[in-house]
Amino acid sequence: MDDYDRREFLSLSLPGFLGVLAALPALCTVATRANAAEGRLAADGAMHWEAFLEAVAAEAKKQHLDAWNQDQYVRDIAGIASRLHLEDPVLLKGMEQIKTRLKKGKVDFEYLEKRVDFGLCLVQFDVGEIIAPHDHPGMTGMILCASGEIETSNYDLVEKPDTPPPAGHELLRRVETKVLKKNDISTLTAKARNIHTLHARKVTQLVDIFTPPYNDERSEKSRWYELSPEPKPGDPALIEARIKE
């Protein structure tokens, strides 16, 4: 957008003036998107919602490049997410619904933004709620803990185990377990840490970004697992998992 260094004077009727006032929020949104796209926001400052979305969108477009590096991508998205202003009014509006939405007795999902290149979802947990182990076929993911405390465990699929598991089972290797608190981040790519499980220690809210976003095909391909209660003998990180129907 152009920079103005002079005042513009308008002569408006009362209805016209009220119309301009009504349009101001939309105009501000357009200006915000333009400023974000043109790099006018502080490099080290907190990002409000619109600037955050545009920064994510700019990175997500890179998935269409032949040389797209998923590991670098999730690091870049994590860096952007670490700057998100968690008290931004748009995000707070979604987060304030947690008490009523969690009365359903299950983990709550609410899309805050869904585009062709990425999906951004607010995920809310009550104390003790669990998302069972599952994968994300062909996708990268970034999880930002916006509030609360949650334990995450990530696994890699052992594609060629020395001893193949029984039919309907896979062999997984646990590569990371950590507890996320406010502002902590966890990531996964299509090849690394792609299978994960989450267990809320407190009432928790997460901001998830998946690139590309879920669609019918990816949802159908996604697999859910039931982990063996005991690891494989001699290696505490190796766990047999039954693929759930």
C-alpha cells in the first residue's frame, strides 16, 4: 500500500460517514496483510493474527518447490509461531470458548483458518484427555502450546525391521517424549516423528499447523495405533503397535 504524507479531506453526508466507519475493520485487515507481505513488521516483535497468517502462508507456498526441505520448513514455521501474540483478540475469541466446548467430554477441534496450502486448528483438551497414536500421511505438522501442559511422544515407523511384526501390526521407534508448556513447540515431517500421541496433564490449548492440510484422501489414509504395553526386549524405544481398524 502507498504511504501518505499529506492529509486527505473528505466531505461526507452522515450516512456516508457511518459507511466509512463500518468499513474500517476490513480496511485495517487489508492494510495489515499488505504490511505483513511487504515485510514492514518488526523482525523480532510479537505478531498479531493477520500478520501471523500471512507469514505462514508465505512459507507454506514453498511446499510446491522441487527442492522443498521439510525439516527446514518446520523450523521456519516454528520460528514464526514462537512470535505469535497469544493474547491477540482473534485467538482469544477461540480460546475463550474452552469451558463450554469441553463439556462434550472429548478433545475439541476448531479450525481457525483453512487454505489450500495449510490448515490451522485450535485443539483443546480437558485434564487427562488423550489423542491416541496416529500418523499424518504426507504431511508436516507444528504444534504450539498456547496454554496448559501436555505430554507428547513421537515415533518413527521402522520400515524394514529385522523381525517383521505380525500381520496388522507395525514396529515403531519412539524418538522423542516431552512435556509442552505455554509457548513450547513440537514438530513433525512426513518422514520423521510423523506418528505421535498426546496426553493432557492440565486443561490445554494447542495451535496446530498442518502442511498440506487435511482433506478426505489424507484423512482416509491416516492410521491409528494401539501400542504394546511393553517395549521389545533389549530396546526400550522399540514398540510393537497394532493398526486399529
